[in-house]
Amino acid sequence: MATDAIALEQVRDDTPVRHAGFLSSRVLIYGALLLWAFISLFPIYWTVTTSFKVAVNVTQGHMVPWVDFQPDWKGWRSLGLSPDTIGETSTVRDEFLKRFENSILASVGASILAVVIGSLAAYGLSRFQYRFGPWRNKDISFFFLSQLILPPVVLAMPFLVLYKELALLDTKIGLILVYTLMVLPIVIWIMRDQFDTIPQELEQAALVDGCTVWGAFLRIVLPIALPGMVAAFILSVVLCWNEYFFAALLTSTDAKTLPVMVASQTGSQGINWWSMAALSTAAIAPLVLIGLFLERYIVKGLTAGAVK
Amino acid sequence: MHVSSPLAADPQIEVVSREVSDSRKALGRGLIILASLVLAAILVVQVLYATDAIAVGFENWRPALYAFLLWSVALGVGQVLIRGEHGQRALFLLPAILFTVAMVIFPTFFGLYIAFTDWNLSSFKGRQFNGLDNVMGLLQDSYFWNALLNMVYYVLSVLVQYAIAFGLALLLNAEIRARKFFRVAFLMPFMLSPVAVSWMVGKSIMEYRYGPAATLARHLGWDSPAFFTTPWVARFSIMAMDSWVWIPFIMVLLLAGLQALPKELSEAAKVDGATPWQSFWEVTFPLMLPVSVTAIILRIIFELKLADIVINVTAGNPGGATDTVSSFIFRVYRDRSNVGYGTMLAEFYLVIIIIFVTLLLKWASRWIRRYTWQ
């Protein structure tokens, strides 16, 4: 392919006029690419650098560390995460770490639960024919997918009351259950797509050999479907990690997650830019890492079923 | 939404029916009946206790939850015992069904009940049925209708997002170096939490004194770059932030669509002497229609839930100009503790959404069919 393209270009580019046209289109393409990369990355750059600024750097609009301004640990010190305060006790840091832990537990717990029950349902819907009264596979699938439409605000109040009665308010279990509900349709969608690409002959052979349906599923299909499950899992973690609405309403002290903590800080007027920037940086760091190293799983998860 | 397409191929796995003995069937039925009785007993006791009919009961409804879990397990085991192979298959679907039904159906109906009460958490009276008062209040609530109108603007902004995303997808699909870098960079905004984005972009970059966006605007000749004080500017600022987060989502879908297109088509168009402009409008764009429609519909569904950014950046200000329905209801709950009225608004909004999305799906599938058959 590559050599073809080069050959083609050589044929086209034999005249200087053509060459100039080709060059200017290249410049345009790379210009647009760089512009959008700047738009995408500048807020992240801004937040990370601001966390190392002091007041005068903020008001003077200094941008480039070591050139414009001397980096300072001030923002991180207020979080208790700078080198000189890391050994000391810090209530802010304890608070932050607790929220961080809550976020991890809630998002990972919900994602595991959703991937387990979602994969089972997706496998069933992909392989067997169900009848539940007048409902067939198609209707059951639609029932799951239709949950995507439900806005959180509709469920928020009933959940608040329900959780109060069940003593689940402000607990991590309660949050995990809500988040599982939120990502389940997406997981089922991704896994349906995944299972549909696996040929059924594999399981049929196993069934003939005397495997049960569950045996065939666990031993043969599951290992093949693993990439899809990883994609569904990672996408779920990202969505749950970023969730704010339910967390703001259903948690108060014990189970509060990181986004709620960040939001409660932005609400107060006197907050310093550097500490806010440090907090934001710490809150987005795991996501940036996931984006850097697991980008292809995110893309796989997002595009499942959408392109046929 | 490809709800139906994977089903075109009939599921083929044959039933290996093994005979299930009568005693096993009886055991299964007994188990389910027993579990149902336990669940019913606990519910009855708790209802009686909650209504002060009896003095003995549980502290909260948690035992009912455990009883429901127990009942679900018994139902699963019972299915296998009674129906053998068929039961084992049902077992794949049961957990998800039971979970979703328990988590959605009950809250939705309970929400309908709340919606017709005058329940306010800050008053001591407790809830009372107040008939259609909430509906009347809703019809006269200009802030709610204003928020609904804003949703129309926000949904329309999806088309702009789509246009930008299509451009980016085309760029990424071109013959470029460092494609991996650009892909990761372009996807990054989608990964960030909207709450963090609210601060990073809304409250610091667009801050009118020191924010770099304000500084840039001053250099470009806008004397007082206040992004959140006049209605339309504030609305556009929210749209810009929302687009910044969500354009990568549309872009990823479109890029996957572009990569699935057969290369020969654009090559053939080139050989036939079509300019890139023509080849895009006459080859690429029509072929991309199904993916585009899927992406836009999904994006609209997510756009209808927009709340986090508005809640955290403007809280609906100035004067409700940036309010989404969700952020408005959030404030009704949060600041006024008006549970009954807020729930009525939410249920009303849900009805509108369901009608809107149903029409959208119908219209989209008809439109695609007509477009591809001509």
C-alpha cells in the first residue's frame, strides 16, 4: 500500500505546480491537526502548570515554567502532596486519599459487576432464543438499550428515598449499584457485538463433546471474548469515575467521590487557583494515564456495534 | 442504533434435551415457592411495622433487599431444576433482567407516586397527595420552559459538533505522520471528568481577569471578555465546553466508519477526475450516512442528560439562560428541597424525551432507507 501511494504521488508530482499544491495541502492538514491538538491539550497543560504557580504568576498570566516563572510546590503543599509535606500528617491529604479510594472502589466495583452480568446477558442474547410472554430476544435487547435514554434526574429522587429506607444512602455499595445500572446497557451492547463475531461452531463442537452450555461458555468462549470485556471494563471505569450527578445526591460524608470533592471546592469563592489546579490535576491524572496507554480499548468500546 | 441487526442471523445452538425427573421438578418448584413465601412474609411484616400496625419489625428495609437476593438465587436454581437445559440458558439472562427490573421499574413507579405529592424535605409535614397541583405549577413555571427551550439549542449544537468531528476524522484518516499521537491527543478531552473540566476551562481559562482565553479575547479587541454574563455568550461558552468534551466521541465513531470504507471507491473517484470536494460529497458522505446517524442519535441522547458542566460553572445563570432541564431540577432538589415538584418535572421531561427519541429513531430509519434505496 505504502509503495503504491508513493508511486502514485511521484506520477502526480512531476510538475512544479502540482508539487506546490501538494505541499500547501500538507501544510493545511498539519496546521489543522496541530491546532486541534493544541485545543485538546492546552487545558490539561494549563491545569498542570497552574498547580505549580504562585499568586503573582497567575495574575501576570505566566505560562511557561522556568522561562516565565519558577515552579513552586505551593498548590501541592496545600493538598499535602508536595515533597516537604508528604511525610507529615495532613487532613486535606487524608480527605483527598479517601475520596480517591472511594472513586476507585465505586468505579471498579460497578464495572466488574456490570461486565459480569452484562456479559452473561449478552452471551445469552447472542446465542439462544428467549421467549418471555410476547417478548423475544429483540425486545429484551431493546429493553436493556432503552435504559440509555433514562436521564439520571428521573431516578435521582426515587433512589434517594429508596436508599434511605434500605440504609444504603452514603454507602459505596449503593453507589456501585447505581453505577452498574448506568453502564450496564453499554456493556451489554459492546459484549453482544463481541460475541456475535465469535463463530458458533466452537461451542457446538464442545457441546457435542459433552460440555454443558455453561462449561462451553466459561472454557471456550470467554477467553476469546476477553479483549471485548477489557474494553467494556475500561470504558465503564472511565464513565463511572467521571460521574457526578448521582454521587452529589446520594453521598455526603462516607462515600463521597472525587468529582464531588472537586465540585465542592469550586463552589467556594476564596479558593486559590494553585490548590484547585493541584486537585484537578490529581483528579484527572488516572484518566490521562488510561487515555495514554489504553486508548485502543476505549476506541474499541466506543465503536462496538456502531459500525457495521 | 443497531438493535436488530445482529439478530438477523438466527441463534443456532440446538437444545440438547435431557429428561428431567419429576422429583427434581417438584424440588425446584418447592424451592421457588418457599423463597417467594419468605420474601412475601418479610415484606408484609415490614409494611405492617412501617404503618405501626405491629410493634415488632426490622429497623429498616435492608432485610427486604436480602430477601430479594435470596429469592433471585432460588429462582435461578429452581429454573435449572425444573427446566434442565432450558433453565441453564435462562440463567444467562436472569441476573441482568432481575437487576435492571429491581433498579428501574420500582424507582420509576415510585417516582410517579412522589410526583403527585407536595413533598418538601425542608417542611415538617411529610408528604401529602396534592393531585394535579404540581402539573399546574409546571405549566406556569417559566424557568422550566426556558430550560426546555435551552435543550433545543443544546441539541442543535450537536450538528456543529458533528461537522467539526467529521473534519477531524477526515484529518486523522488522511495519510499523516504521528497519527497515534494525534489520535490520543484528540481523544483526551473525552476522558476528563466534566467536573474537572468545569474548573479547568470554565472557571480558570475563561475567567475574565486572568484566564488565558480572556487575555486572548482582549488582544483580539474584545474589551470586557466576560464569558458568563450575557445570555447568548454564556450559552455559547457552555456549548463550547460541552463540545470540547464530546467531539472526540463523535470523531471516534466517524473515524471507525471511515476506516471501514473500501479504499477502492475514493481511488476510483480520483481516477475519474473528481476533485477531493466532489469525491467527499458524492462518495464518502453518502456512504457514511448510517454511521453518522448512529453517532448523532447517540450524541443527542447523551446531550439530553447534560448537567454537570452547567451545575458547576454557571448554576444556570445568568437568569436561567444556560440552564438545562437536568441542572434546573438538580437545583429544585438541592436548594429548595422540593422533592415532589422536582420529580414531577423529571417525569414530565422523561415523557418528552421518550416521545422525541422515538420519533427521531423512526424518522432516521425511514430517511436512511429512502436515501439508500433511491
